[in-house]
Amino acid sequence: MPMLLDSEIDLELIQSPLNYTGGKFKLLPQILPLFPANIDIFVDLFCGGANVGVNVKSNKTILNDTNDNLTLLFSMFKNLGDDFLPLVDEIIEKYQLSQSSKYGYDYYNCDSNTGLAPYNKDKFLKLRDDFNNSKDIGYYHYAMLYTLILYSFNNQIRFNSNGHFNLPVGKRDYNEKMKQKLQKFIDRLKGKDYKFSNLDFRDFDISTLNSNSFVYADPPYLITCATYNEQGGWNEADEHDLLDFLNDLHKNNIKFALSNVLRSKGKENSILIDWTQRNSDKYKVINLNYSYNNSNYQTKNKNEITEEVLIINY
Ligand SMILES: C[S@@+](CC[C@H](N)C(=O)[O-])C[C@H]1O[C@@H](n2cnc3c(N)ncnc32)[C@H](O)[C@@H]1O
């Protein structure tokens, strides 16, 4: 039977097993139809939780992010495949973290309202200490990291300026839904040609790309910038450098799409607005119907609205 190229198969949309701040899963139905067809190399330049990277059809995908904890965790998922989940189970057993899907909440003297934090807190902190002090950064280290994420506040990932994981314990634990999410994500990573890199976008070598490549950029947003880690945010110099980088892609005949917000809650990104206006003959701004507040867009006061856009050069 001839092998089907990824571009010929319908991909089921899957969600990242990391609850990533600024994650684009909810926007995929709006963004993906705007992407070019027949992508050879797809670059998710600021991949974060990789919600976009794993859902784009391409022959090859590069997941890039400066946060090497993310990209290394993803490469462990891919390399270990089905052997990753048993490691997580082993760590849950070792630290005696709750397994409410097996034993229920009563077993831990907790109820689903207040959650499992009172039971898990000390065990979680011990795991967090062991992870932060661990010198060995092999598979087990990343299985510890993923277990921390599973039991942390809102299943998020955050490091302080010393590179230490610093989220507190969360209310929930590892349930069937999370397990399925992780399994699907691992299967997706195993199933095709993914490469991982952790370069600052300025160091990404575009000479390896061509006119069938497509670069998606979802940087931290200048005017809404959430804290991904406490090691540095995103400033005006980064914004200018990124726009220069995108201009270079365009000059080299490489397609790109940039996610961003032009205006949000009374603030506006004048650097980006000026750039789109100066380049209106080359770049198109597409308004996406999305408000981070999730409530009715029409009835919102202007100061509460976030104008999410996709800016493309094709
Ligand atoms: C908005 S998030 C991406 C979310 C992602 N699209 C998703 O759906 O999960 C932005 C990411 O940019 C990364 N980042 C910040 N500065 C960067 C830089 N200079 N070069 C590359 N990545 C950077 C952050 O670590 C963060 O993961």
C-alpha cells in the first residue's frame, strides 16, 4: 500500500497535555483554515504547549521555543513513547500522590469542591524539591516534571529565575481525561517527523527553509504579555526584532502567519499597527472573532475587548 503523506490525512484536533498560558487550542478552528495547503516544513517558532504544531498538516514540523524544559519534555514524549506513562505511574506511587480516579475522594478525606490539595501538598512539595535538586536530566527527570504539572495549580508549568519549578499544588490529580490527552499527544509526536529546537527566534536559521515552508509565530503579546516564566518577558525591542525577522521571511519568499492582538482592554500595540499599515500591500490582517473573556463579544465594553488577529503574507 502506498504511504500516505501527512497532508493527505485528516488530522483529529488534539489538545496539548500542558495547560499552557496563551495556548491556541480554542482558536484552531479559526486559524487552521487560514494556513496554506501543502506545507513541506512547518515551523512553530514559539511553540509553547504545541497546540498548533501538532495539529498542522505538513511533511515535517519543527517545534521551537526558548523554554528548553518544554522542548526536552516533548522530545522525551516522542522518544519514550508508550514507556513514558508507566514512569508517571511509578512516580505517583513513589510519592504517594492521590489517585482519585481509582480510590475516590473520600479515601483521601477530601471532597471534589475543596479538592485534593490538602492531601497532596506535602507530597507534591517533596517531589518538587527532588525535581529542582535533581542533577540527572534523563527520562526520569522529565517524567517528574510532567507529574509535577499534573498535580500543580491548574496543570501549568512555570519556573523562577533560578530555573526552579515554582507552582504550588493544585486541587485535582491525574484523571482519565488527562491520561487520554497525554496518550494522544504522544501518539501524534511518534507518528511523524517532528524536530525540537530551543533557539531564540533571532537565531533560527531560515536558510534551511524554502517556498513550501511555513512559519507560524505566536510570541508573547507585547500588550497582554502573561508570565511564562520569571526569567524575562517580551519588550519593544523583541517586538521590533520579530517584525524584522518576518520581513526577512517575506523577502525570502517564505510564508508566515503571526498571531497577536492589536488592541486589548484599552491598550494598543502601535508598533504592530504601524508595521501592518506600512506593509499593507504585502501583509493581510485577519480579525479573529475571539475574546479572552469568553463572554459575549457584542455586548462588551470597548475597554474589555481583545482584538485577536492573524497577520499573513500570502
Ligand atoms: C503565546 S506562547 C505560545 C503558545 C502556543 N502557541 C500554544 O498554543 O500552546 C509564547 C511562547 O514563546 C516563547 N518565547 C518567548 N520568547 C521567545 C524567544 N525570544 N524565542 C523563542 N521563543 C520564545 C515562550 O517560552 C512561550 O512558550
